[in-house]
Amino acid sequence: MLSSSRLHVAIDGFNLALPRGTGVATYARTLSHALREMSCHVDVLYGLNIPAHAKAVLREVLFFDRLGEEEKRQNGRFLTARWKAQQRAVLFGQRAVEIPIDGHVDIRSFRDRLPAFNRILNARDLFVTATRHYRRTRRFMAVEIPNAPDIMHWTYPLPIRVLGAKNVYTIHDLVPLRLPHTTLDDKGFHFRLINDIVRHADAICTVSEASRRDILAFAPASDEILHNTYQAVRRPDAGIDVSGETLQRVLQQLYGLSPDGYFLYYGSIEPKKNIGRLIEAVLSAQTTRPLVIVGAMAWKSEGELRLLKSGVKAGRIIQLEYLPEADLMLLVRGARAVVFPSLSEGFGLPVVEAMAMSTPVLTSREASLPEVTGDAACLVEAYDVADIALGIRRLDDDDALCRTLREAGPRQAAKFDMETYQQRLKSFYAQVVSSDSSRGWRRKSGFK
């Protein structure tokens, strides 16, 4: 603990509420568990379509009804109660209300996706309303939380601030600005938001030295408030604790695979992940081990889509759109290697997860990836198909190399264990709490 009193930290549920898990959702969930283990009081603030005036029991029902569901309509129809609530939020800010978790709803199906928390809070349509407000006015939306936290830790760049709290923001990477052709983000919006956060945040944290350098390059004024806390990788018990016999049986029965008999990529299918070059490399590597790809299409690149279909048709690629975490970790455990030659990563969670499970890793020399893998991975040039193919062939043929990587992986992954992460968080929060209050919001900036 930072002091004799219990630190009160709130985090946002922006990514936690999405229908399918993202890397940022995993980051937020892991952060919540780290905070609880540090004896902090943890609030989680969502922005679901739940009327603030609804009775407590109905708020609980609506929360679990709408958690993780794609919402067809985010704007309230003209003059409806929802529309009026959105207009009031723009004019006066938002006030969060508590979602009581009192056992009226059977939540066992949600346990894997819920964060650790003392309180669940919700401000109706918070994230969509705040983004629309910022686009129109370049002002952050103010949110009032009953019994305000000491620190509001936004796990993603969002144009929102909580009144009466130190507002800190995690910027995971600057891929939309460094590799603009690989994302569909509004680049002007993203550039303005990052720089406005830098100007007005009480602190910013990021997840690697590579990301820290990128943030400084685009926003040099961030230097005095920018901290690298890395992030933690929680022990994936589902894949580690099963016996070899059980692993072999599950892989064969569910996927027609055998341990050590396939390469694995998991993550979103998008240009940043370099899927096109990976598929080309696999098809040219002359390996009999197929590539298993687990991930949904984030947005389509026609060239990559054609290659993917060609590889699937040829029997060289097996595509699975989505798997529960426990099933995915079994695939990681059984793979010959996880292959992840990404063009850029803020941290690179899949490679650290694989190393923690003693699965060899092939990854690129780009951004944070050499930093987090150290000497425990096979590194290749991301833009060179021949080099990626060479790396795959090495892992395919060289049992001694794979044994070396299996032994080195857990030692490297231990640098990002929960205990180490908590020490970094304690140091970060101590500096935030002791800093001058309301650093950015006092300035005459025109911000709400």
C-alpha cells in the first residue's frame, strides 16, 4: 500500500464491455486484479445504455443484459428519454450511478470477463457521447462519481475526466500515427486527442520503452508526466496445468491436431499484424506443419484475404475465428511455436503469454517486441518474407533451438509477472498522488 489509508482507484470499462476480448480489455482486467491484490478500493466505470433513474435491481439486470452485446443504435431517437439524457450530458456533464451486484442475476457465465471490483458504476452512453462531444467542441466530458476516487485510471485514450480525481491515461501505442496505412482510425482526431491528453492529464503511462519513445516523438511535452509501467501477464493455468495426455486428446478430438504438430498465430487479422507476409512465408517454407490462425477479421485487406483463402484451400492453414481463453491457451501450449511477426506492438501480449507457457516464439524486430522477448525468441525482419520463412524453417527443423527457447521463455516472461507489475504501479501511483493537484484542468484551455 502507498500509505496507511486505502488507495481508491477507478478504471474504465470501455474495452471490457466489448463483445469480444481485446488486448486492451485484457490489460484493464489484469490491472483490476493487480489493484485488488494491492489492497486498493477498485471502481469500474462503464458507459452502457442503462437509465440512471432505473430501480437498483433493474440496473443490475440491464447491466448483464447489455454487457458484451453489440448495440445496434447508439444515438437516442429525437426527444426520447435517452436523447434528452445525451443532450444533458453534453451540457452539464455526467453523473455515474452504482450498479448493485446483489445476486439477483446469476453471473457465473460472466466470471471470466468481469474485472476485479468493489463497485461497478455506469454513466449512460458515456463513451459514445463523450467522443461525439469532443469531435464537435474539442472539450473533454466531465463525469462525477459518488465518493470520487483518488485516481481515475483510463485504460485507453478517452476524452473524459472524472471530477475530484487525478486523471491518468494509458497510451498503449501510436500505431495510427506511426503506421497510418494499417488502421482505420481518424488520424486527425487521434493526433488531437493524444496531444490534448498530454496537455491536461495528471499523468500518462505506457507499456514499453518503444511506446514511450514514440509518444515523446509525437508529443515531446509528455516527458515530465510519462511513465512506463509495462504490463503483467497472468499465469494461464488452463493451459499449463493439464497433463500431456489430456492435451494430446483434446487437440486431436477438437481440432484434429497433435502436440508440436502446428504453428499458431492468434490475434486480430489486420494489416498491422503482418498476416499477409506471415502466410506467404508459411506457404513458401516447405513445412508439413500447418499454420493455425485464431482471430477475427478486424478489417479487410483484399490481398491478405486472398492469401488466407488460398492457404485454407490448400490445407496449409486452419482458421478459427474465436476461442474461449481456456481453449486458446491449450492451443498455445501444444504449438510447435507461436508466430507473431507484427509490424508494431505497444507491448506484445501474445508473445509473453507464449513464453510463460514454454512455447517457442517467432516474432519481429519491430517496436516493443525485441524489448519484451529479450533472447528468448527467434527474431525476424517483419518486412522480409524470406527471413520470416527462414525463421519458420529453423523452428520446424531444429529441436535443440526449440528446447532452448522453451527453457528461456518462462525466465523472460517472469519479468512481467504480477508482483513486478504491482511494484511499478505502486511507484507510478505514488508519484501521481504526491504531484500538484489538478495539473491540467486548472489551465484556461476551454475544456469542459
